[in-house]
Amino acid sequence: MDAESQKNHLKAYGITYWTLDKQLKVKWLLNYRGGSFLLPDSEEIQRECQIRGVSFEILSDSKTESILQEISSPSKNMEAVVLEKAPKIAVYSPKGKLPWDDAVTMVLTYAEIPYETIYDEEVLNDALLLYDWLHLHHEDFTGQFGKFYANYRTAAWYIDEKKQAEALATKLGYSKVSESKLAVSLKIREYVLGGGFMFAMCSATDSFDIALAAQGVDICEPMFDGDASDANYQSKINYNKTFAFKNFTLERSPMVYEFSSIDMTQKRQIPKMTDYFTLMDFSAKWDPIPTMLCQNHTALVKGFMGQTTSFTRNEIKSNVLVLGENKTNGEAKYIHGIKGKGFFTFYGGHDPEDYTHRVGDPKTELDLYPTSPGYRLILNNVLFPAARKKKQKT
């Protein structure tokens, strides 16, 4: 899985998932040649790799043992992690969204990793219990309809989506979209606390935490929910309820395309040509989880924008790990934490291979980016729940 040897990094994850789905175990060789996968040798697996265009090498027993001995050496920052079971994957997304509206659904489809789509009704009916891994589509959990009001309030798609969201909230027994989204957020919180794995990108990251922090507080202006927001609502925000963020200031104006001070989009002054973030280096033997999530064939990854592009460093809780950062301004791009018995990962930006993805832009053709390091980070998270579980330290 290094840069030189692997022709299609993204589909290699699909091969690994496919192997696990056949009840075969795989070893993930952390920090060995870009985080390689050691699969059982069979003609069926070789044929599948050839069909999907995935590079592979056949190793003798003696060569395999030599590699594993090298990895086990205390002097090497490497580890062999056993992957045991193909995780069952859910994507939280409105039913009408197209696959290319979201980077995760695109890469899952490209890598041929199966997933199921769920939304508010399924979440509130406890469907999350059926899944090992949950991705949050670029959602607005605050009930402000993505803060698109200023630019798109007269657009047919905006009006239609607002009506659909309001109708769904009513069907589910809520008088406001913000109330139904809070109920969903609390269910997702329960899922993670109980041992689930949650991954979110772009606006689903900060809007999820804002919804939790604003429980019982009306932060929506009349054009969003029909009545005024609570007076002095900023003082009523409870940061103890969030997963990742603290001490943030909410954006009050409905005319500003921003949720809060968490996001760095408007604060960063970085030219596209120099917009990169660096993956942090962890101890594979002592910190296998963050090491897994950072596996890549390069430590320097191209930046990309989104409604939530990256996270203000001093508004991230101290118990949350920064996995990737832009060292130019200290912003965090990729973060991870433990909540209860479960885990969450937040990844800023919309599409790793579409720098300024905007409403109406064409889909990204992943055939043009089969070795994308930005997309590899998503797939690290997809395979993470497959790892053999160790008891967490308390």
C-alpha cells in the first residue's frame, strides 16, 4: 500500500472488506509499506484483485514470517492488527440524495463496500443497533437548513428540501425540524456511548455538537422555525454535552453561511497551491487506534474546502486527538475521540478531490483518483471497527 507499488489504494480496501465478508481474517500491517494488508493466499482472492485492478504480491511462508518478525521488533514503529469481521455500515442520509452528494458514499461505491442508507425515521426507531459503523452525511442537525438561506432561499431545491424536512418532522411527532434533529442527535449519541463507531464530515461535525450543546435552547431565527430564538441563547449553551468542541460562539445571523466559530473556513488565508495538512505520527504498538486511522502512503495530504473546512484548535476538547493538522495556521482537519464505549471521527471538508465543491458541481470521478490519500482516510475509518477489540484502559 505504498505509493510506488499499489495502483489502486481505494479498491484495495474493498478487497480487504470482501475477504472479511467471507469470514476470513486479515492482518493490517500498520506503518509497513504505507499500511499494507496481509490476506490469505487463494486463487479466488488473486482473481478478485486482478478484476478490480488492485496490485498484490504473493509471499512465501518464510517471507511472511520474516515480515511479521520485523514488525514485532521493539525498534520498529509498526504493528500487525488482526481484522476479524466485515462491519455492517449505515449512511445517515436523506433518501433523495444522490451518491455523489457525499464523499463517503462515493468511495464506498467505488471500493465496492456495501452500505445501507438510513434517516430520521430509522434512527428514532432504533435501527442503529443493527450497524457497526455510522456515517453522517453532510447534515445540519441544528434545524437551520444548512444556513443556505442568504444565497438559496428562493431556489426551488431549497424550498422543496425545507418543506420535506418540515413534513418529516411533523410525521415523527415534532413541531419543528430543530426538535426532530435534536432527537436524532441524542439517538446517535446513545449509539456511540453504547459502543458504536461514528464518522462525520463537513457540516455534520460541528452542527451535531452544536445541536447537543443547545438542547432545550432555541437558536433558530423565525425564517427557520417560525418563531424567535431565545434571548441571550449563547449564554445557555452547555459545552459539557458535546463530543469534540468547547467554548465556541454561535453565528447568530441567518445571512451568514456559517454555524459557529468552530469552523476555520472564513478565518483561514491559505492559497490552494499551499493548502495541505499533515498526518500525525503515533506509536503503532502503544496507540494502534490513531495509527490505524492515519495509515497512508504519504503524511502530507491535499487540503479541501467545505461548509466546515477545518476546526479551530483551541475550541477542541483536551481529550480529543488531532490526527491531521495544517501547520501553517494550526487548524485541525481530522480529529478522533472516545465517547463511552464507542468512538467518533470528525473530518473537515466536503470532497478530498474537489477543492471548492459547490452546489451543483459535477460528481468526482474516482477512477481519476484511485490513489487519493484524502479518500484513504475515510476508508481507514470504515475498516477500523473490523479490528480485534482490546479492553480499553480506564
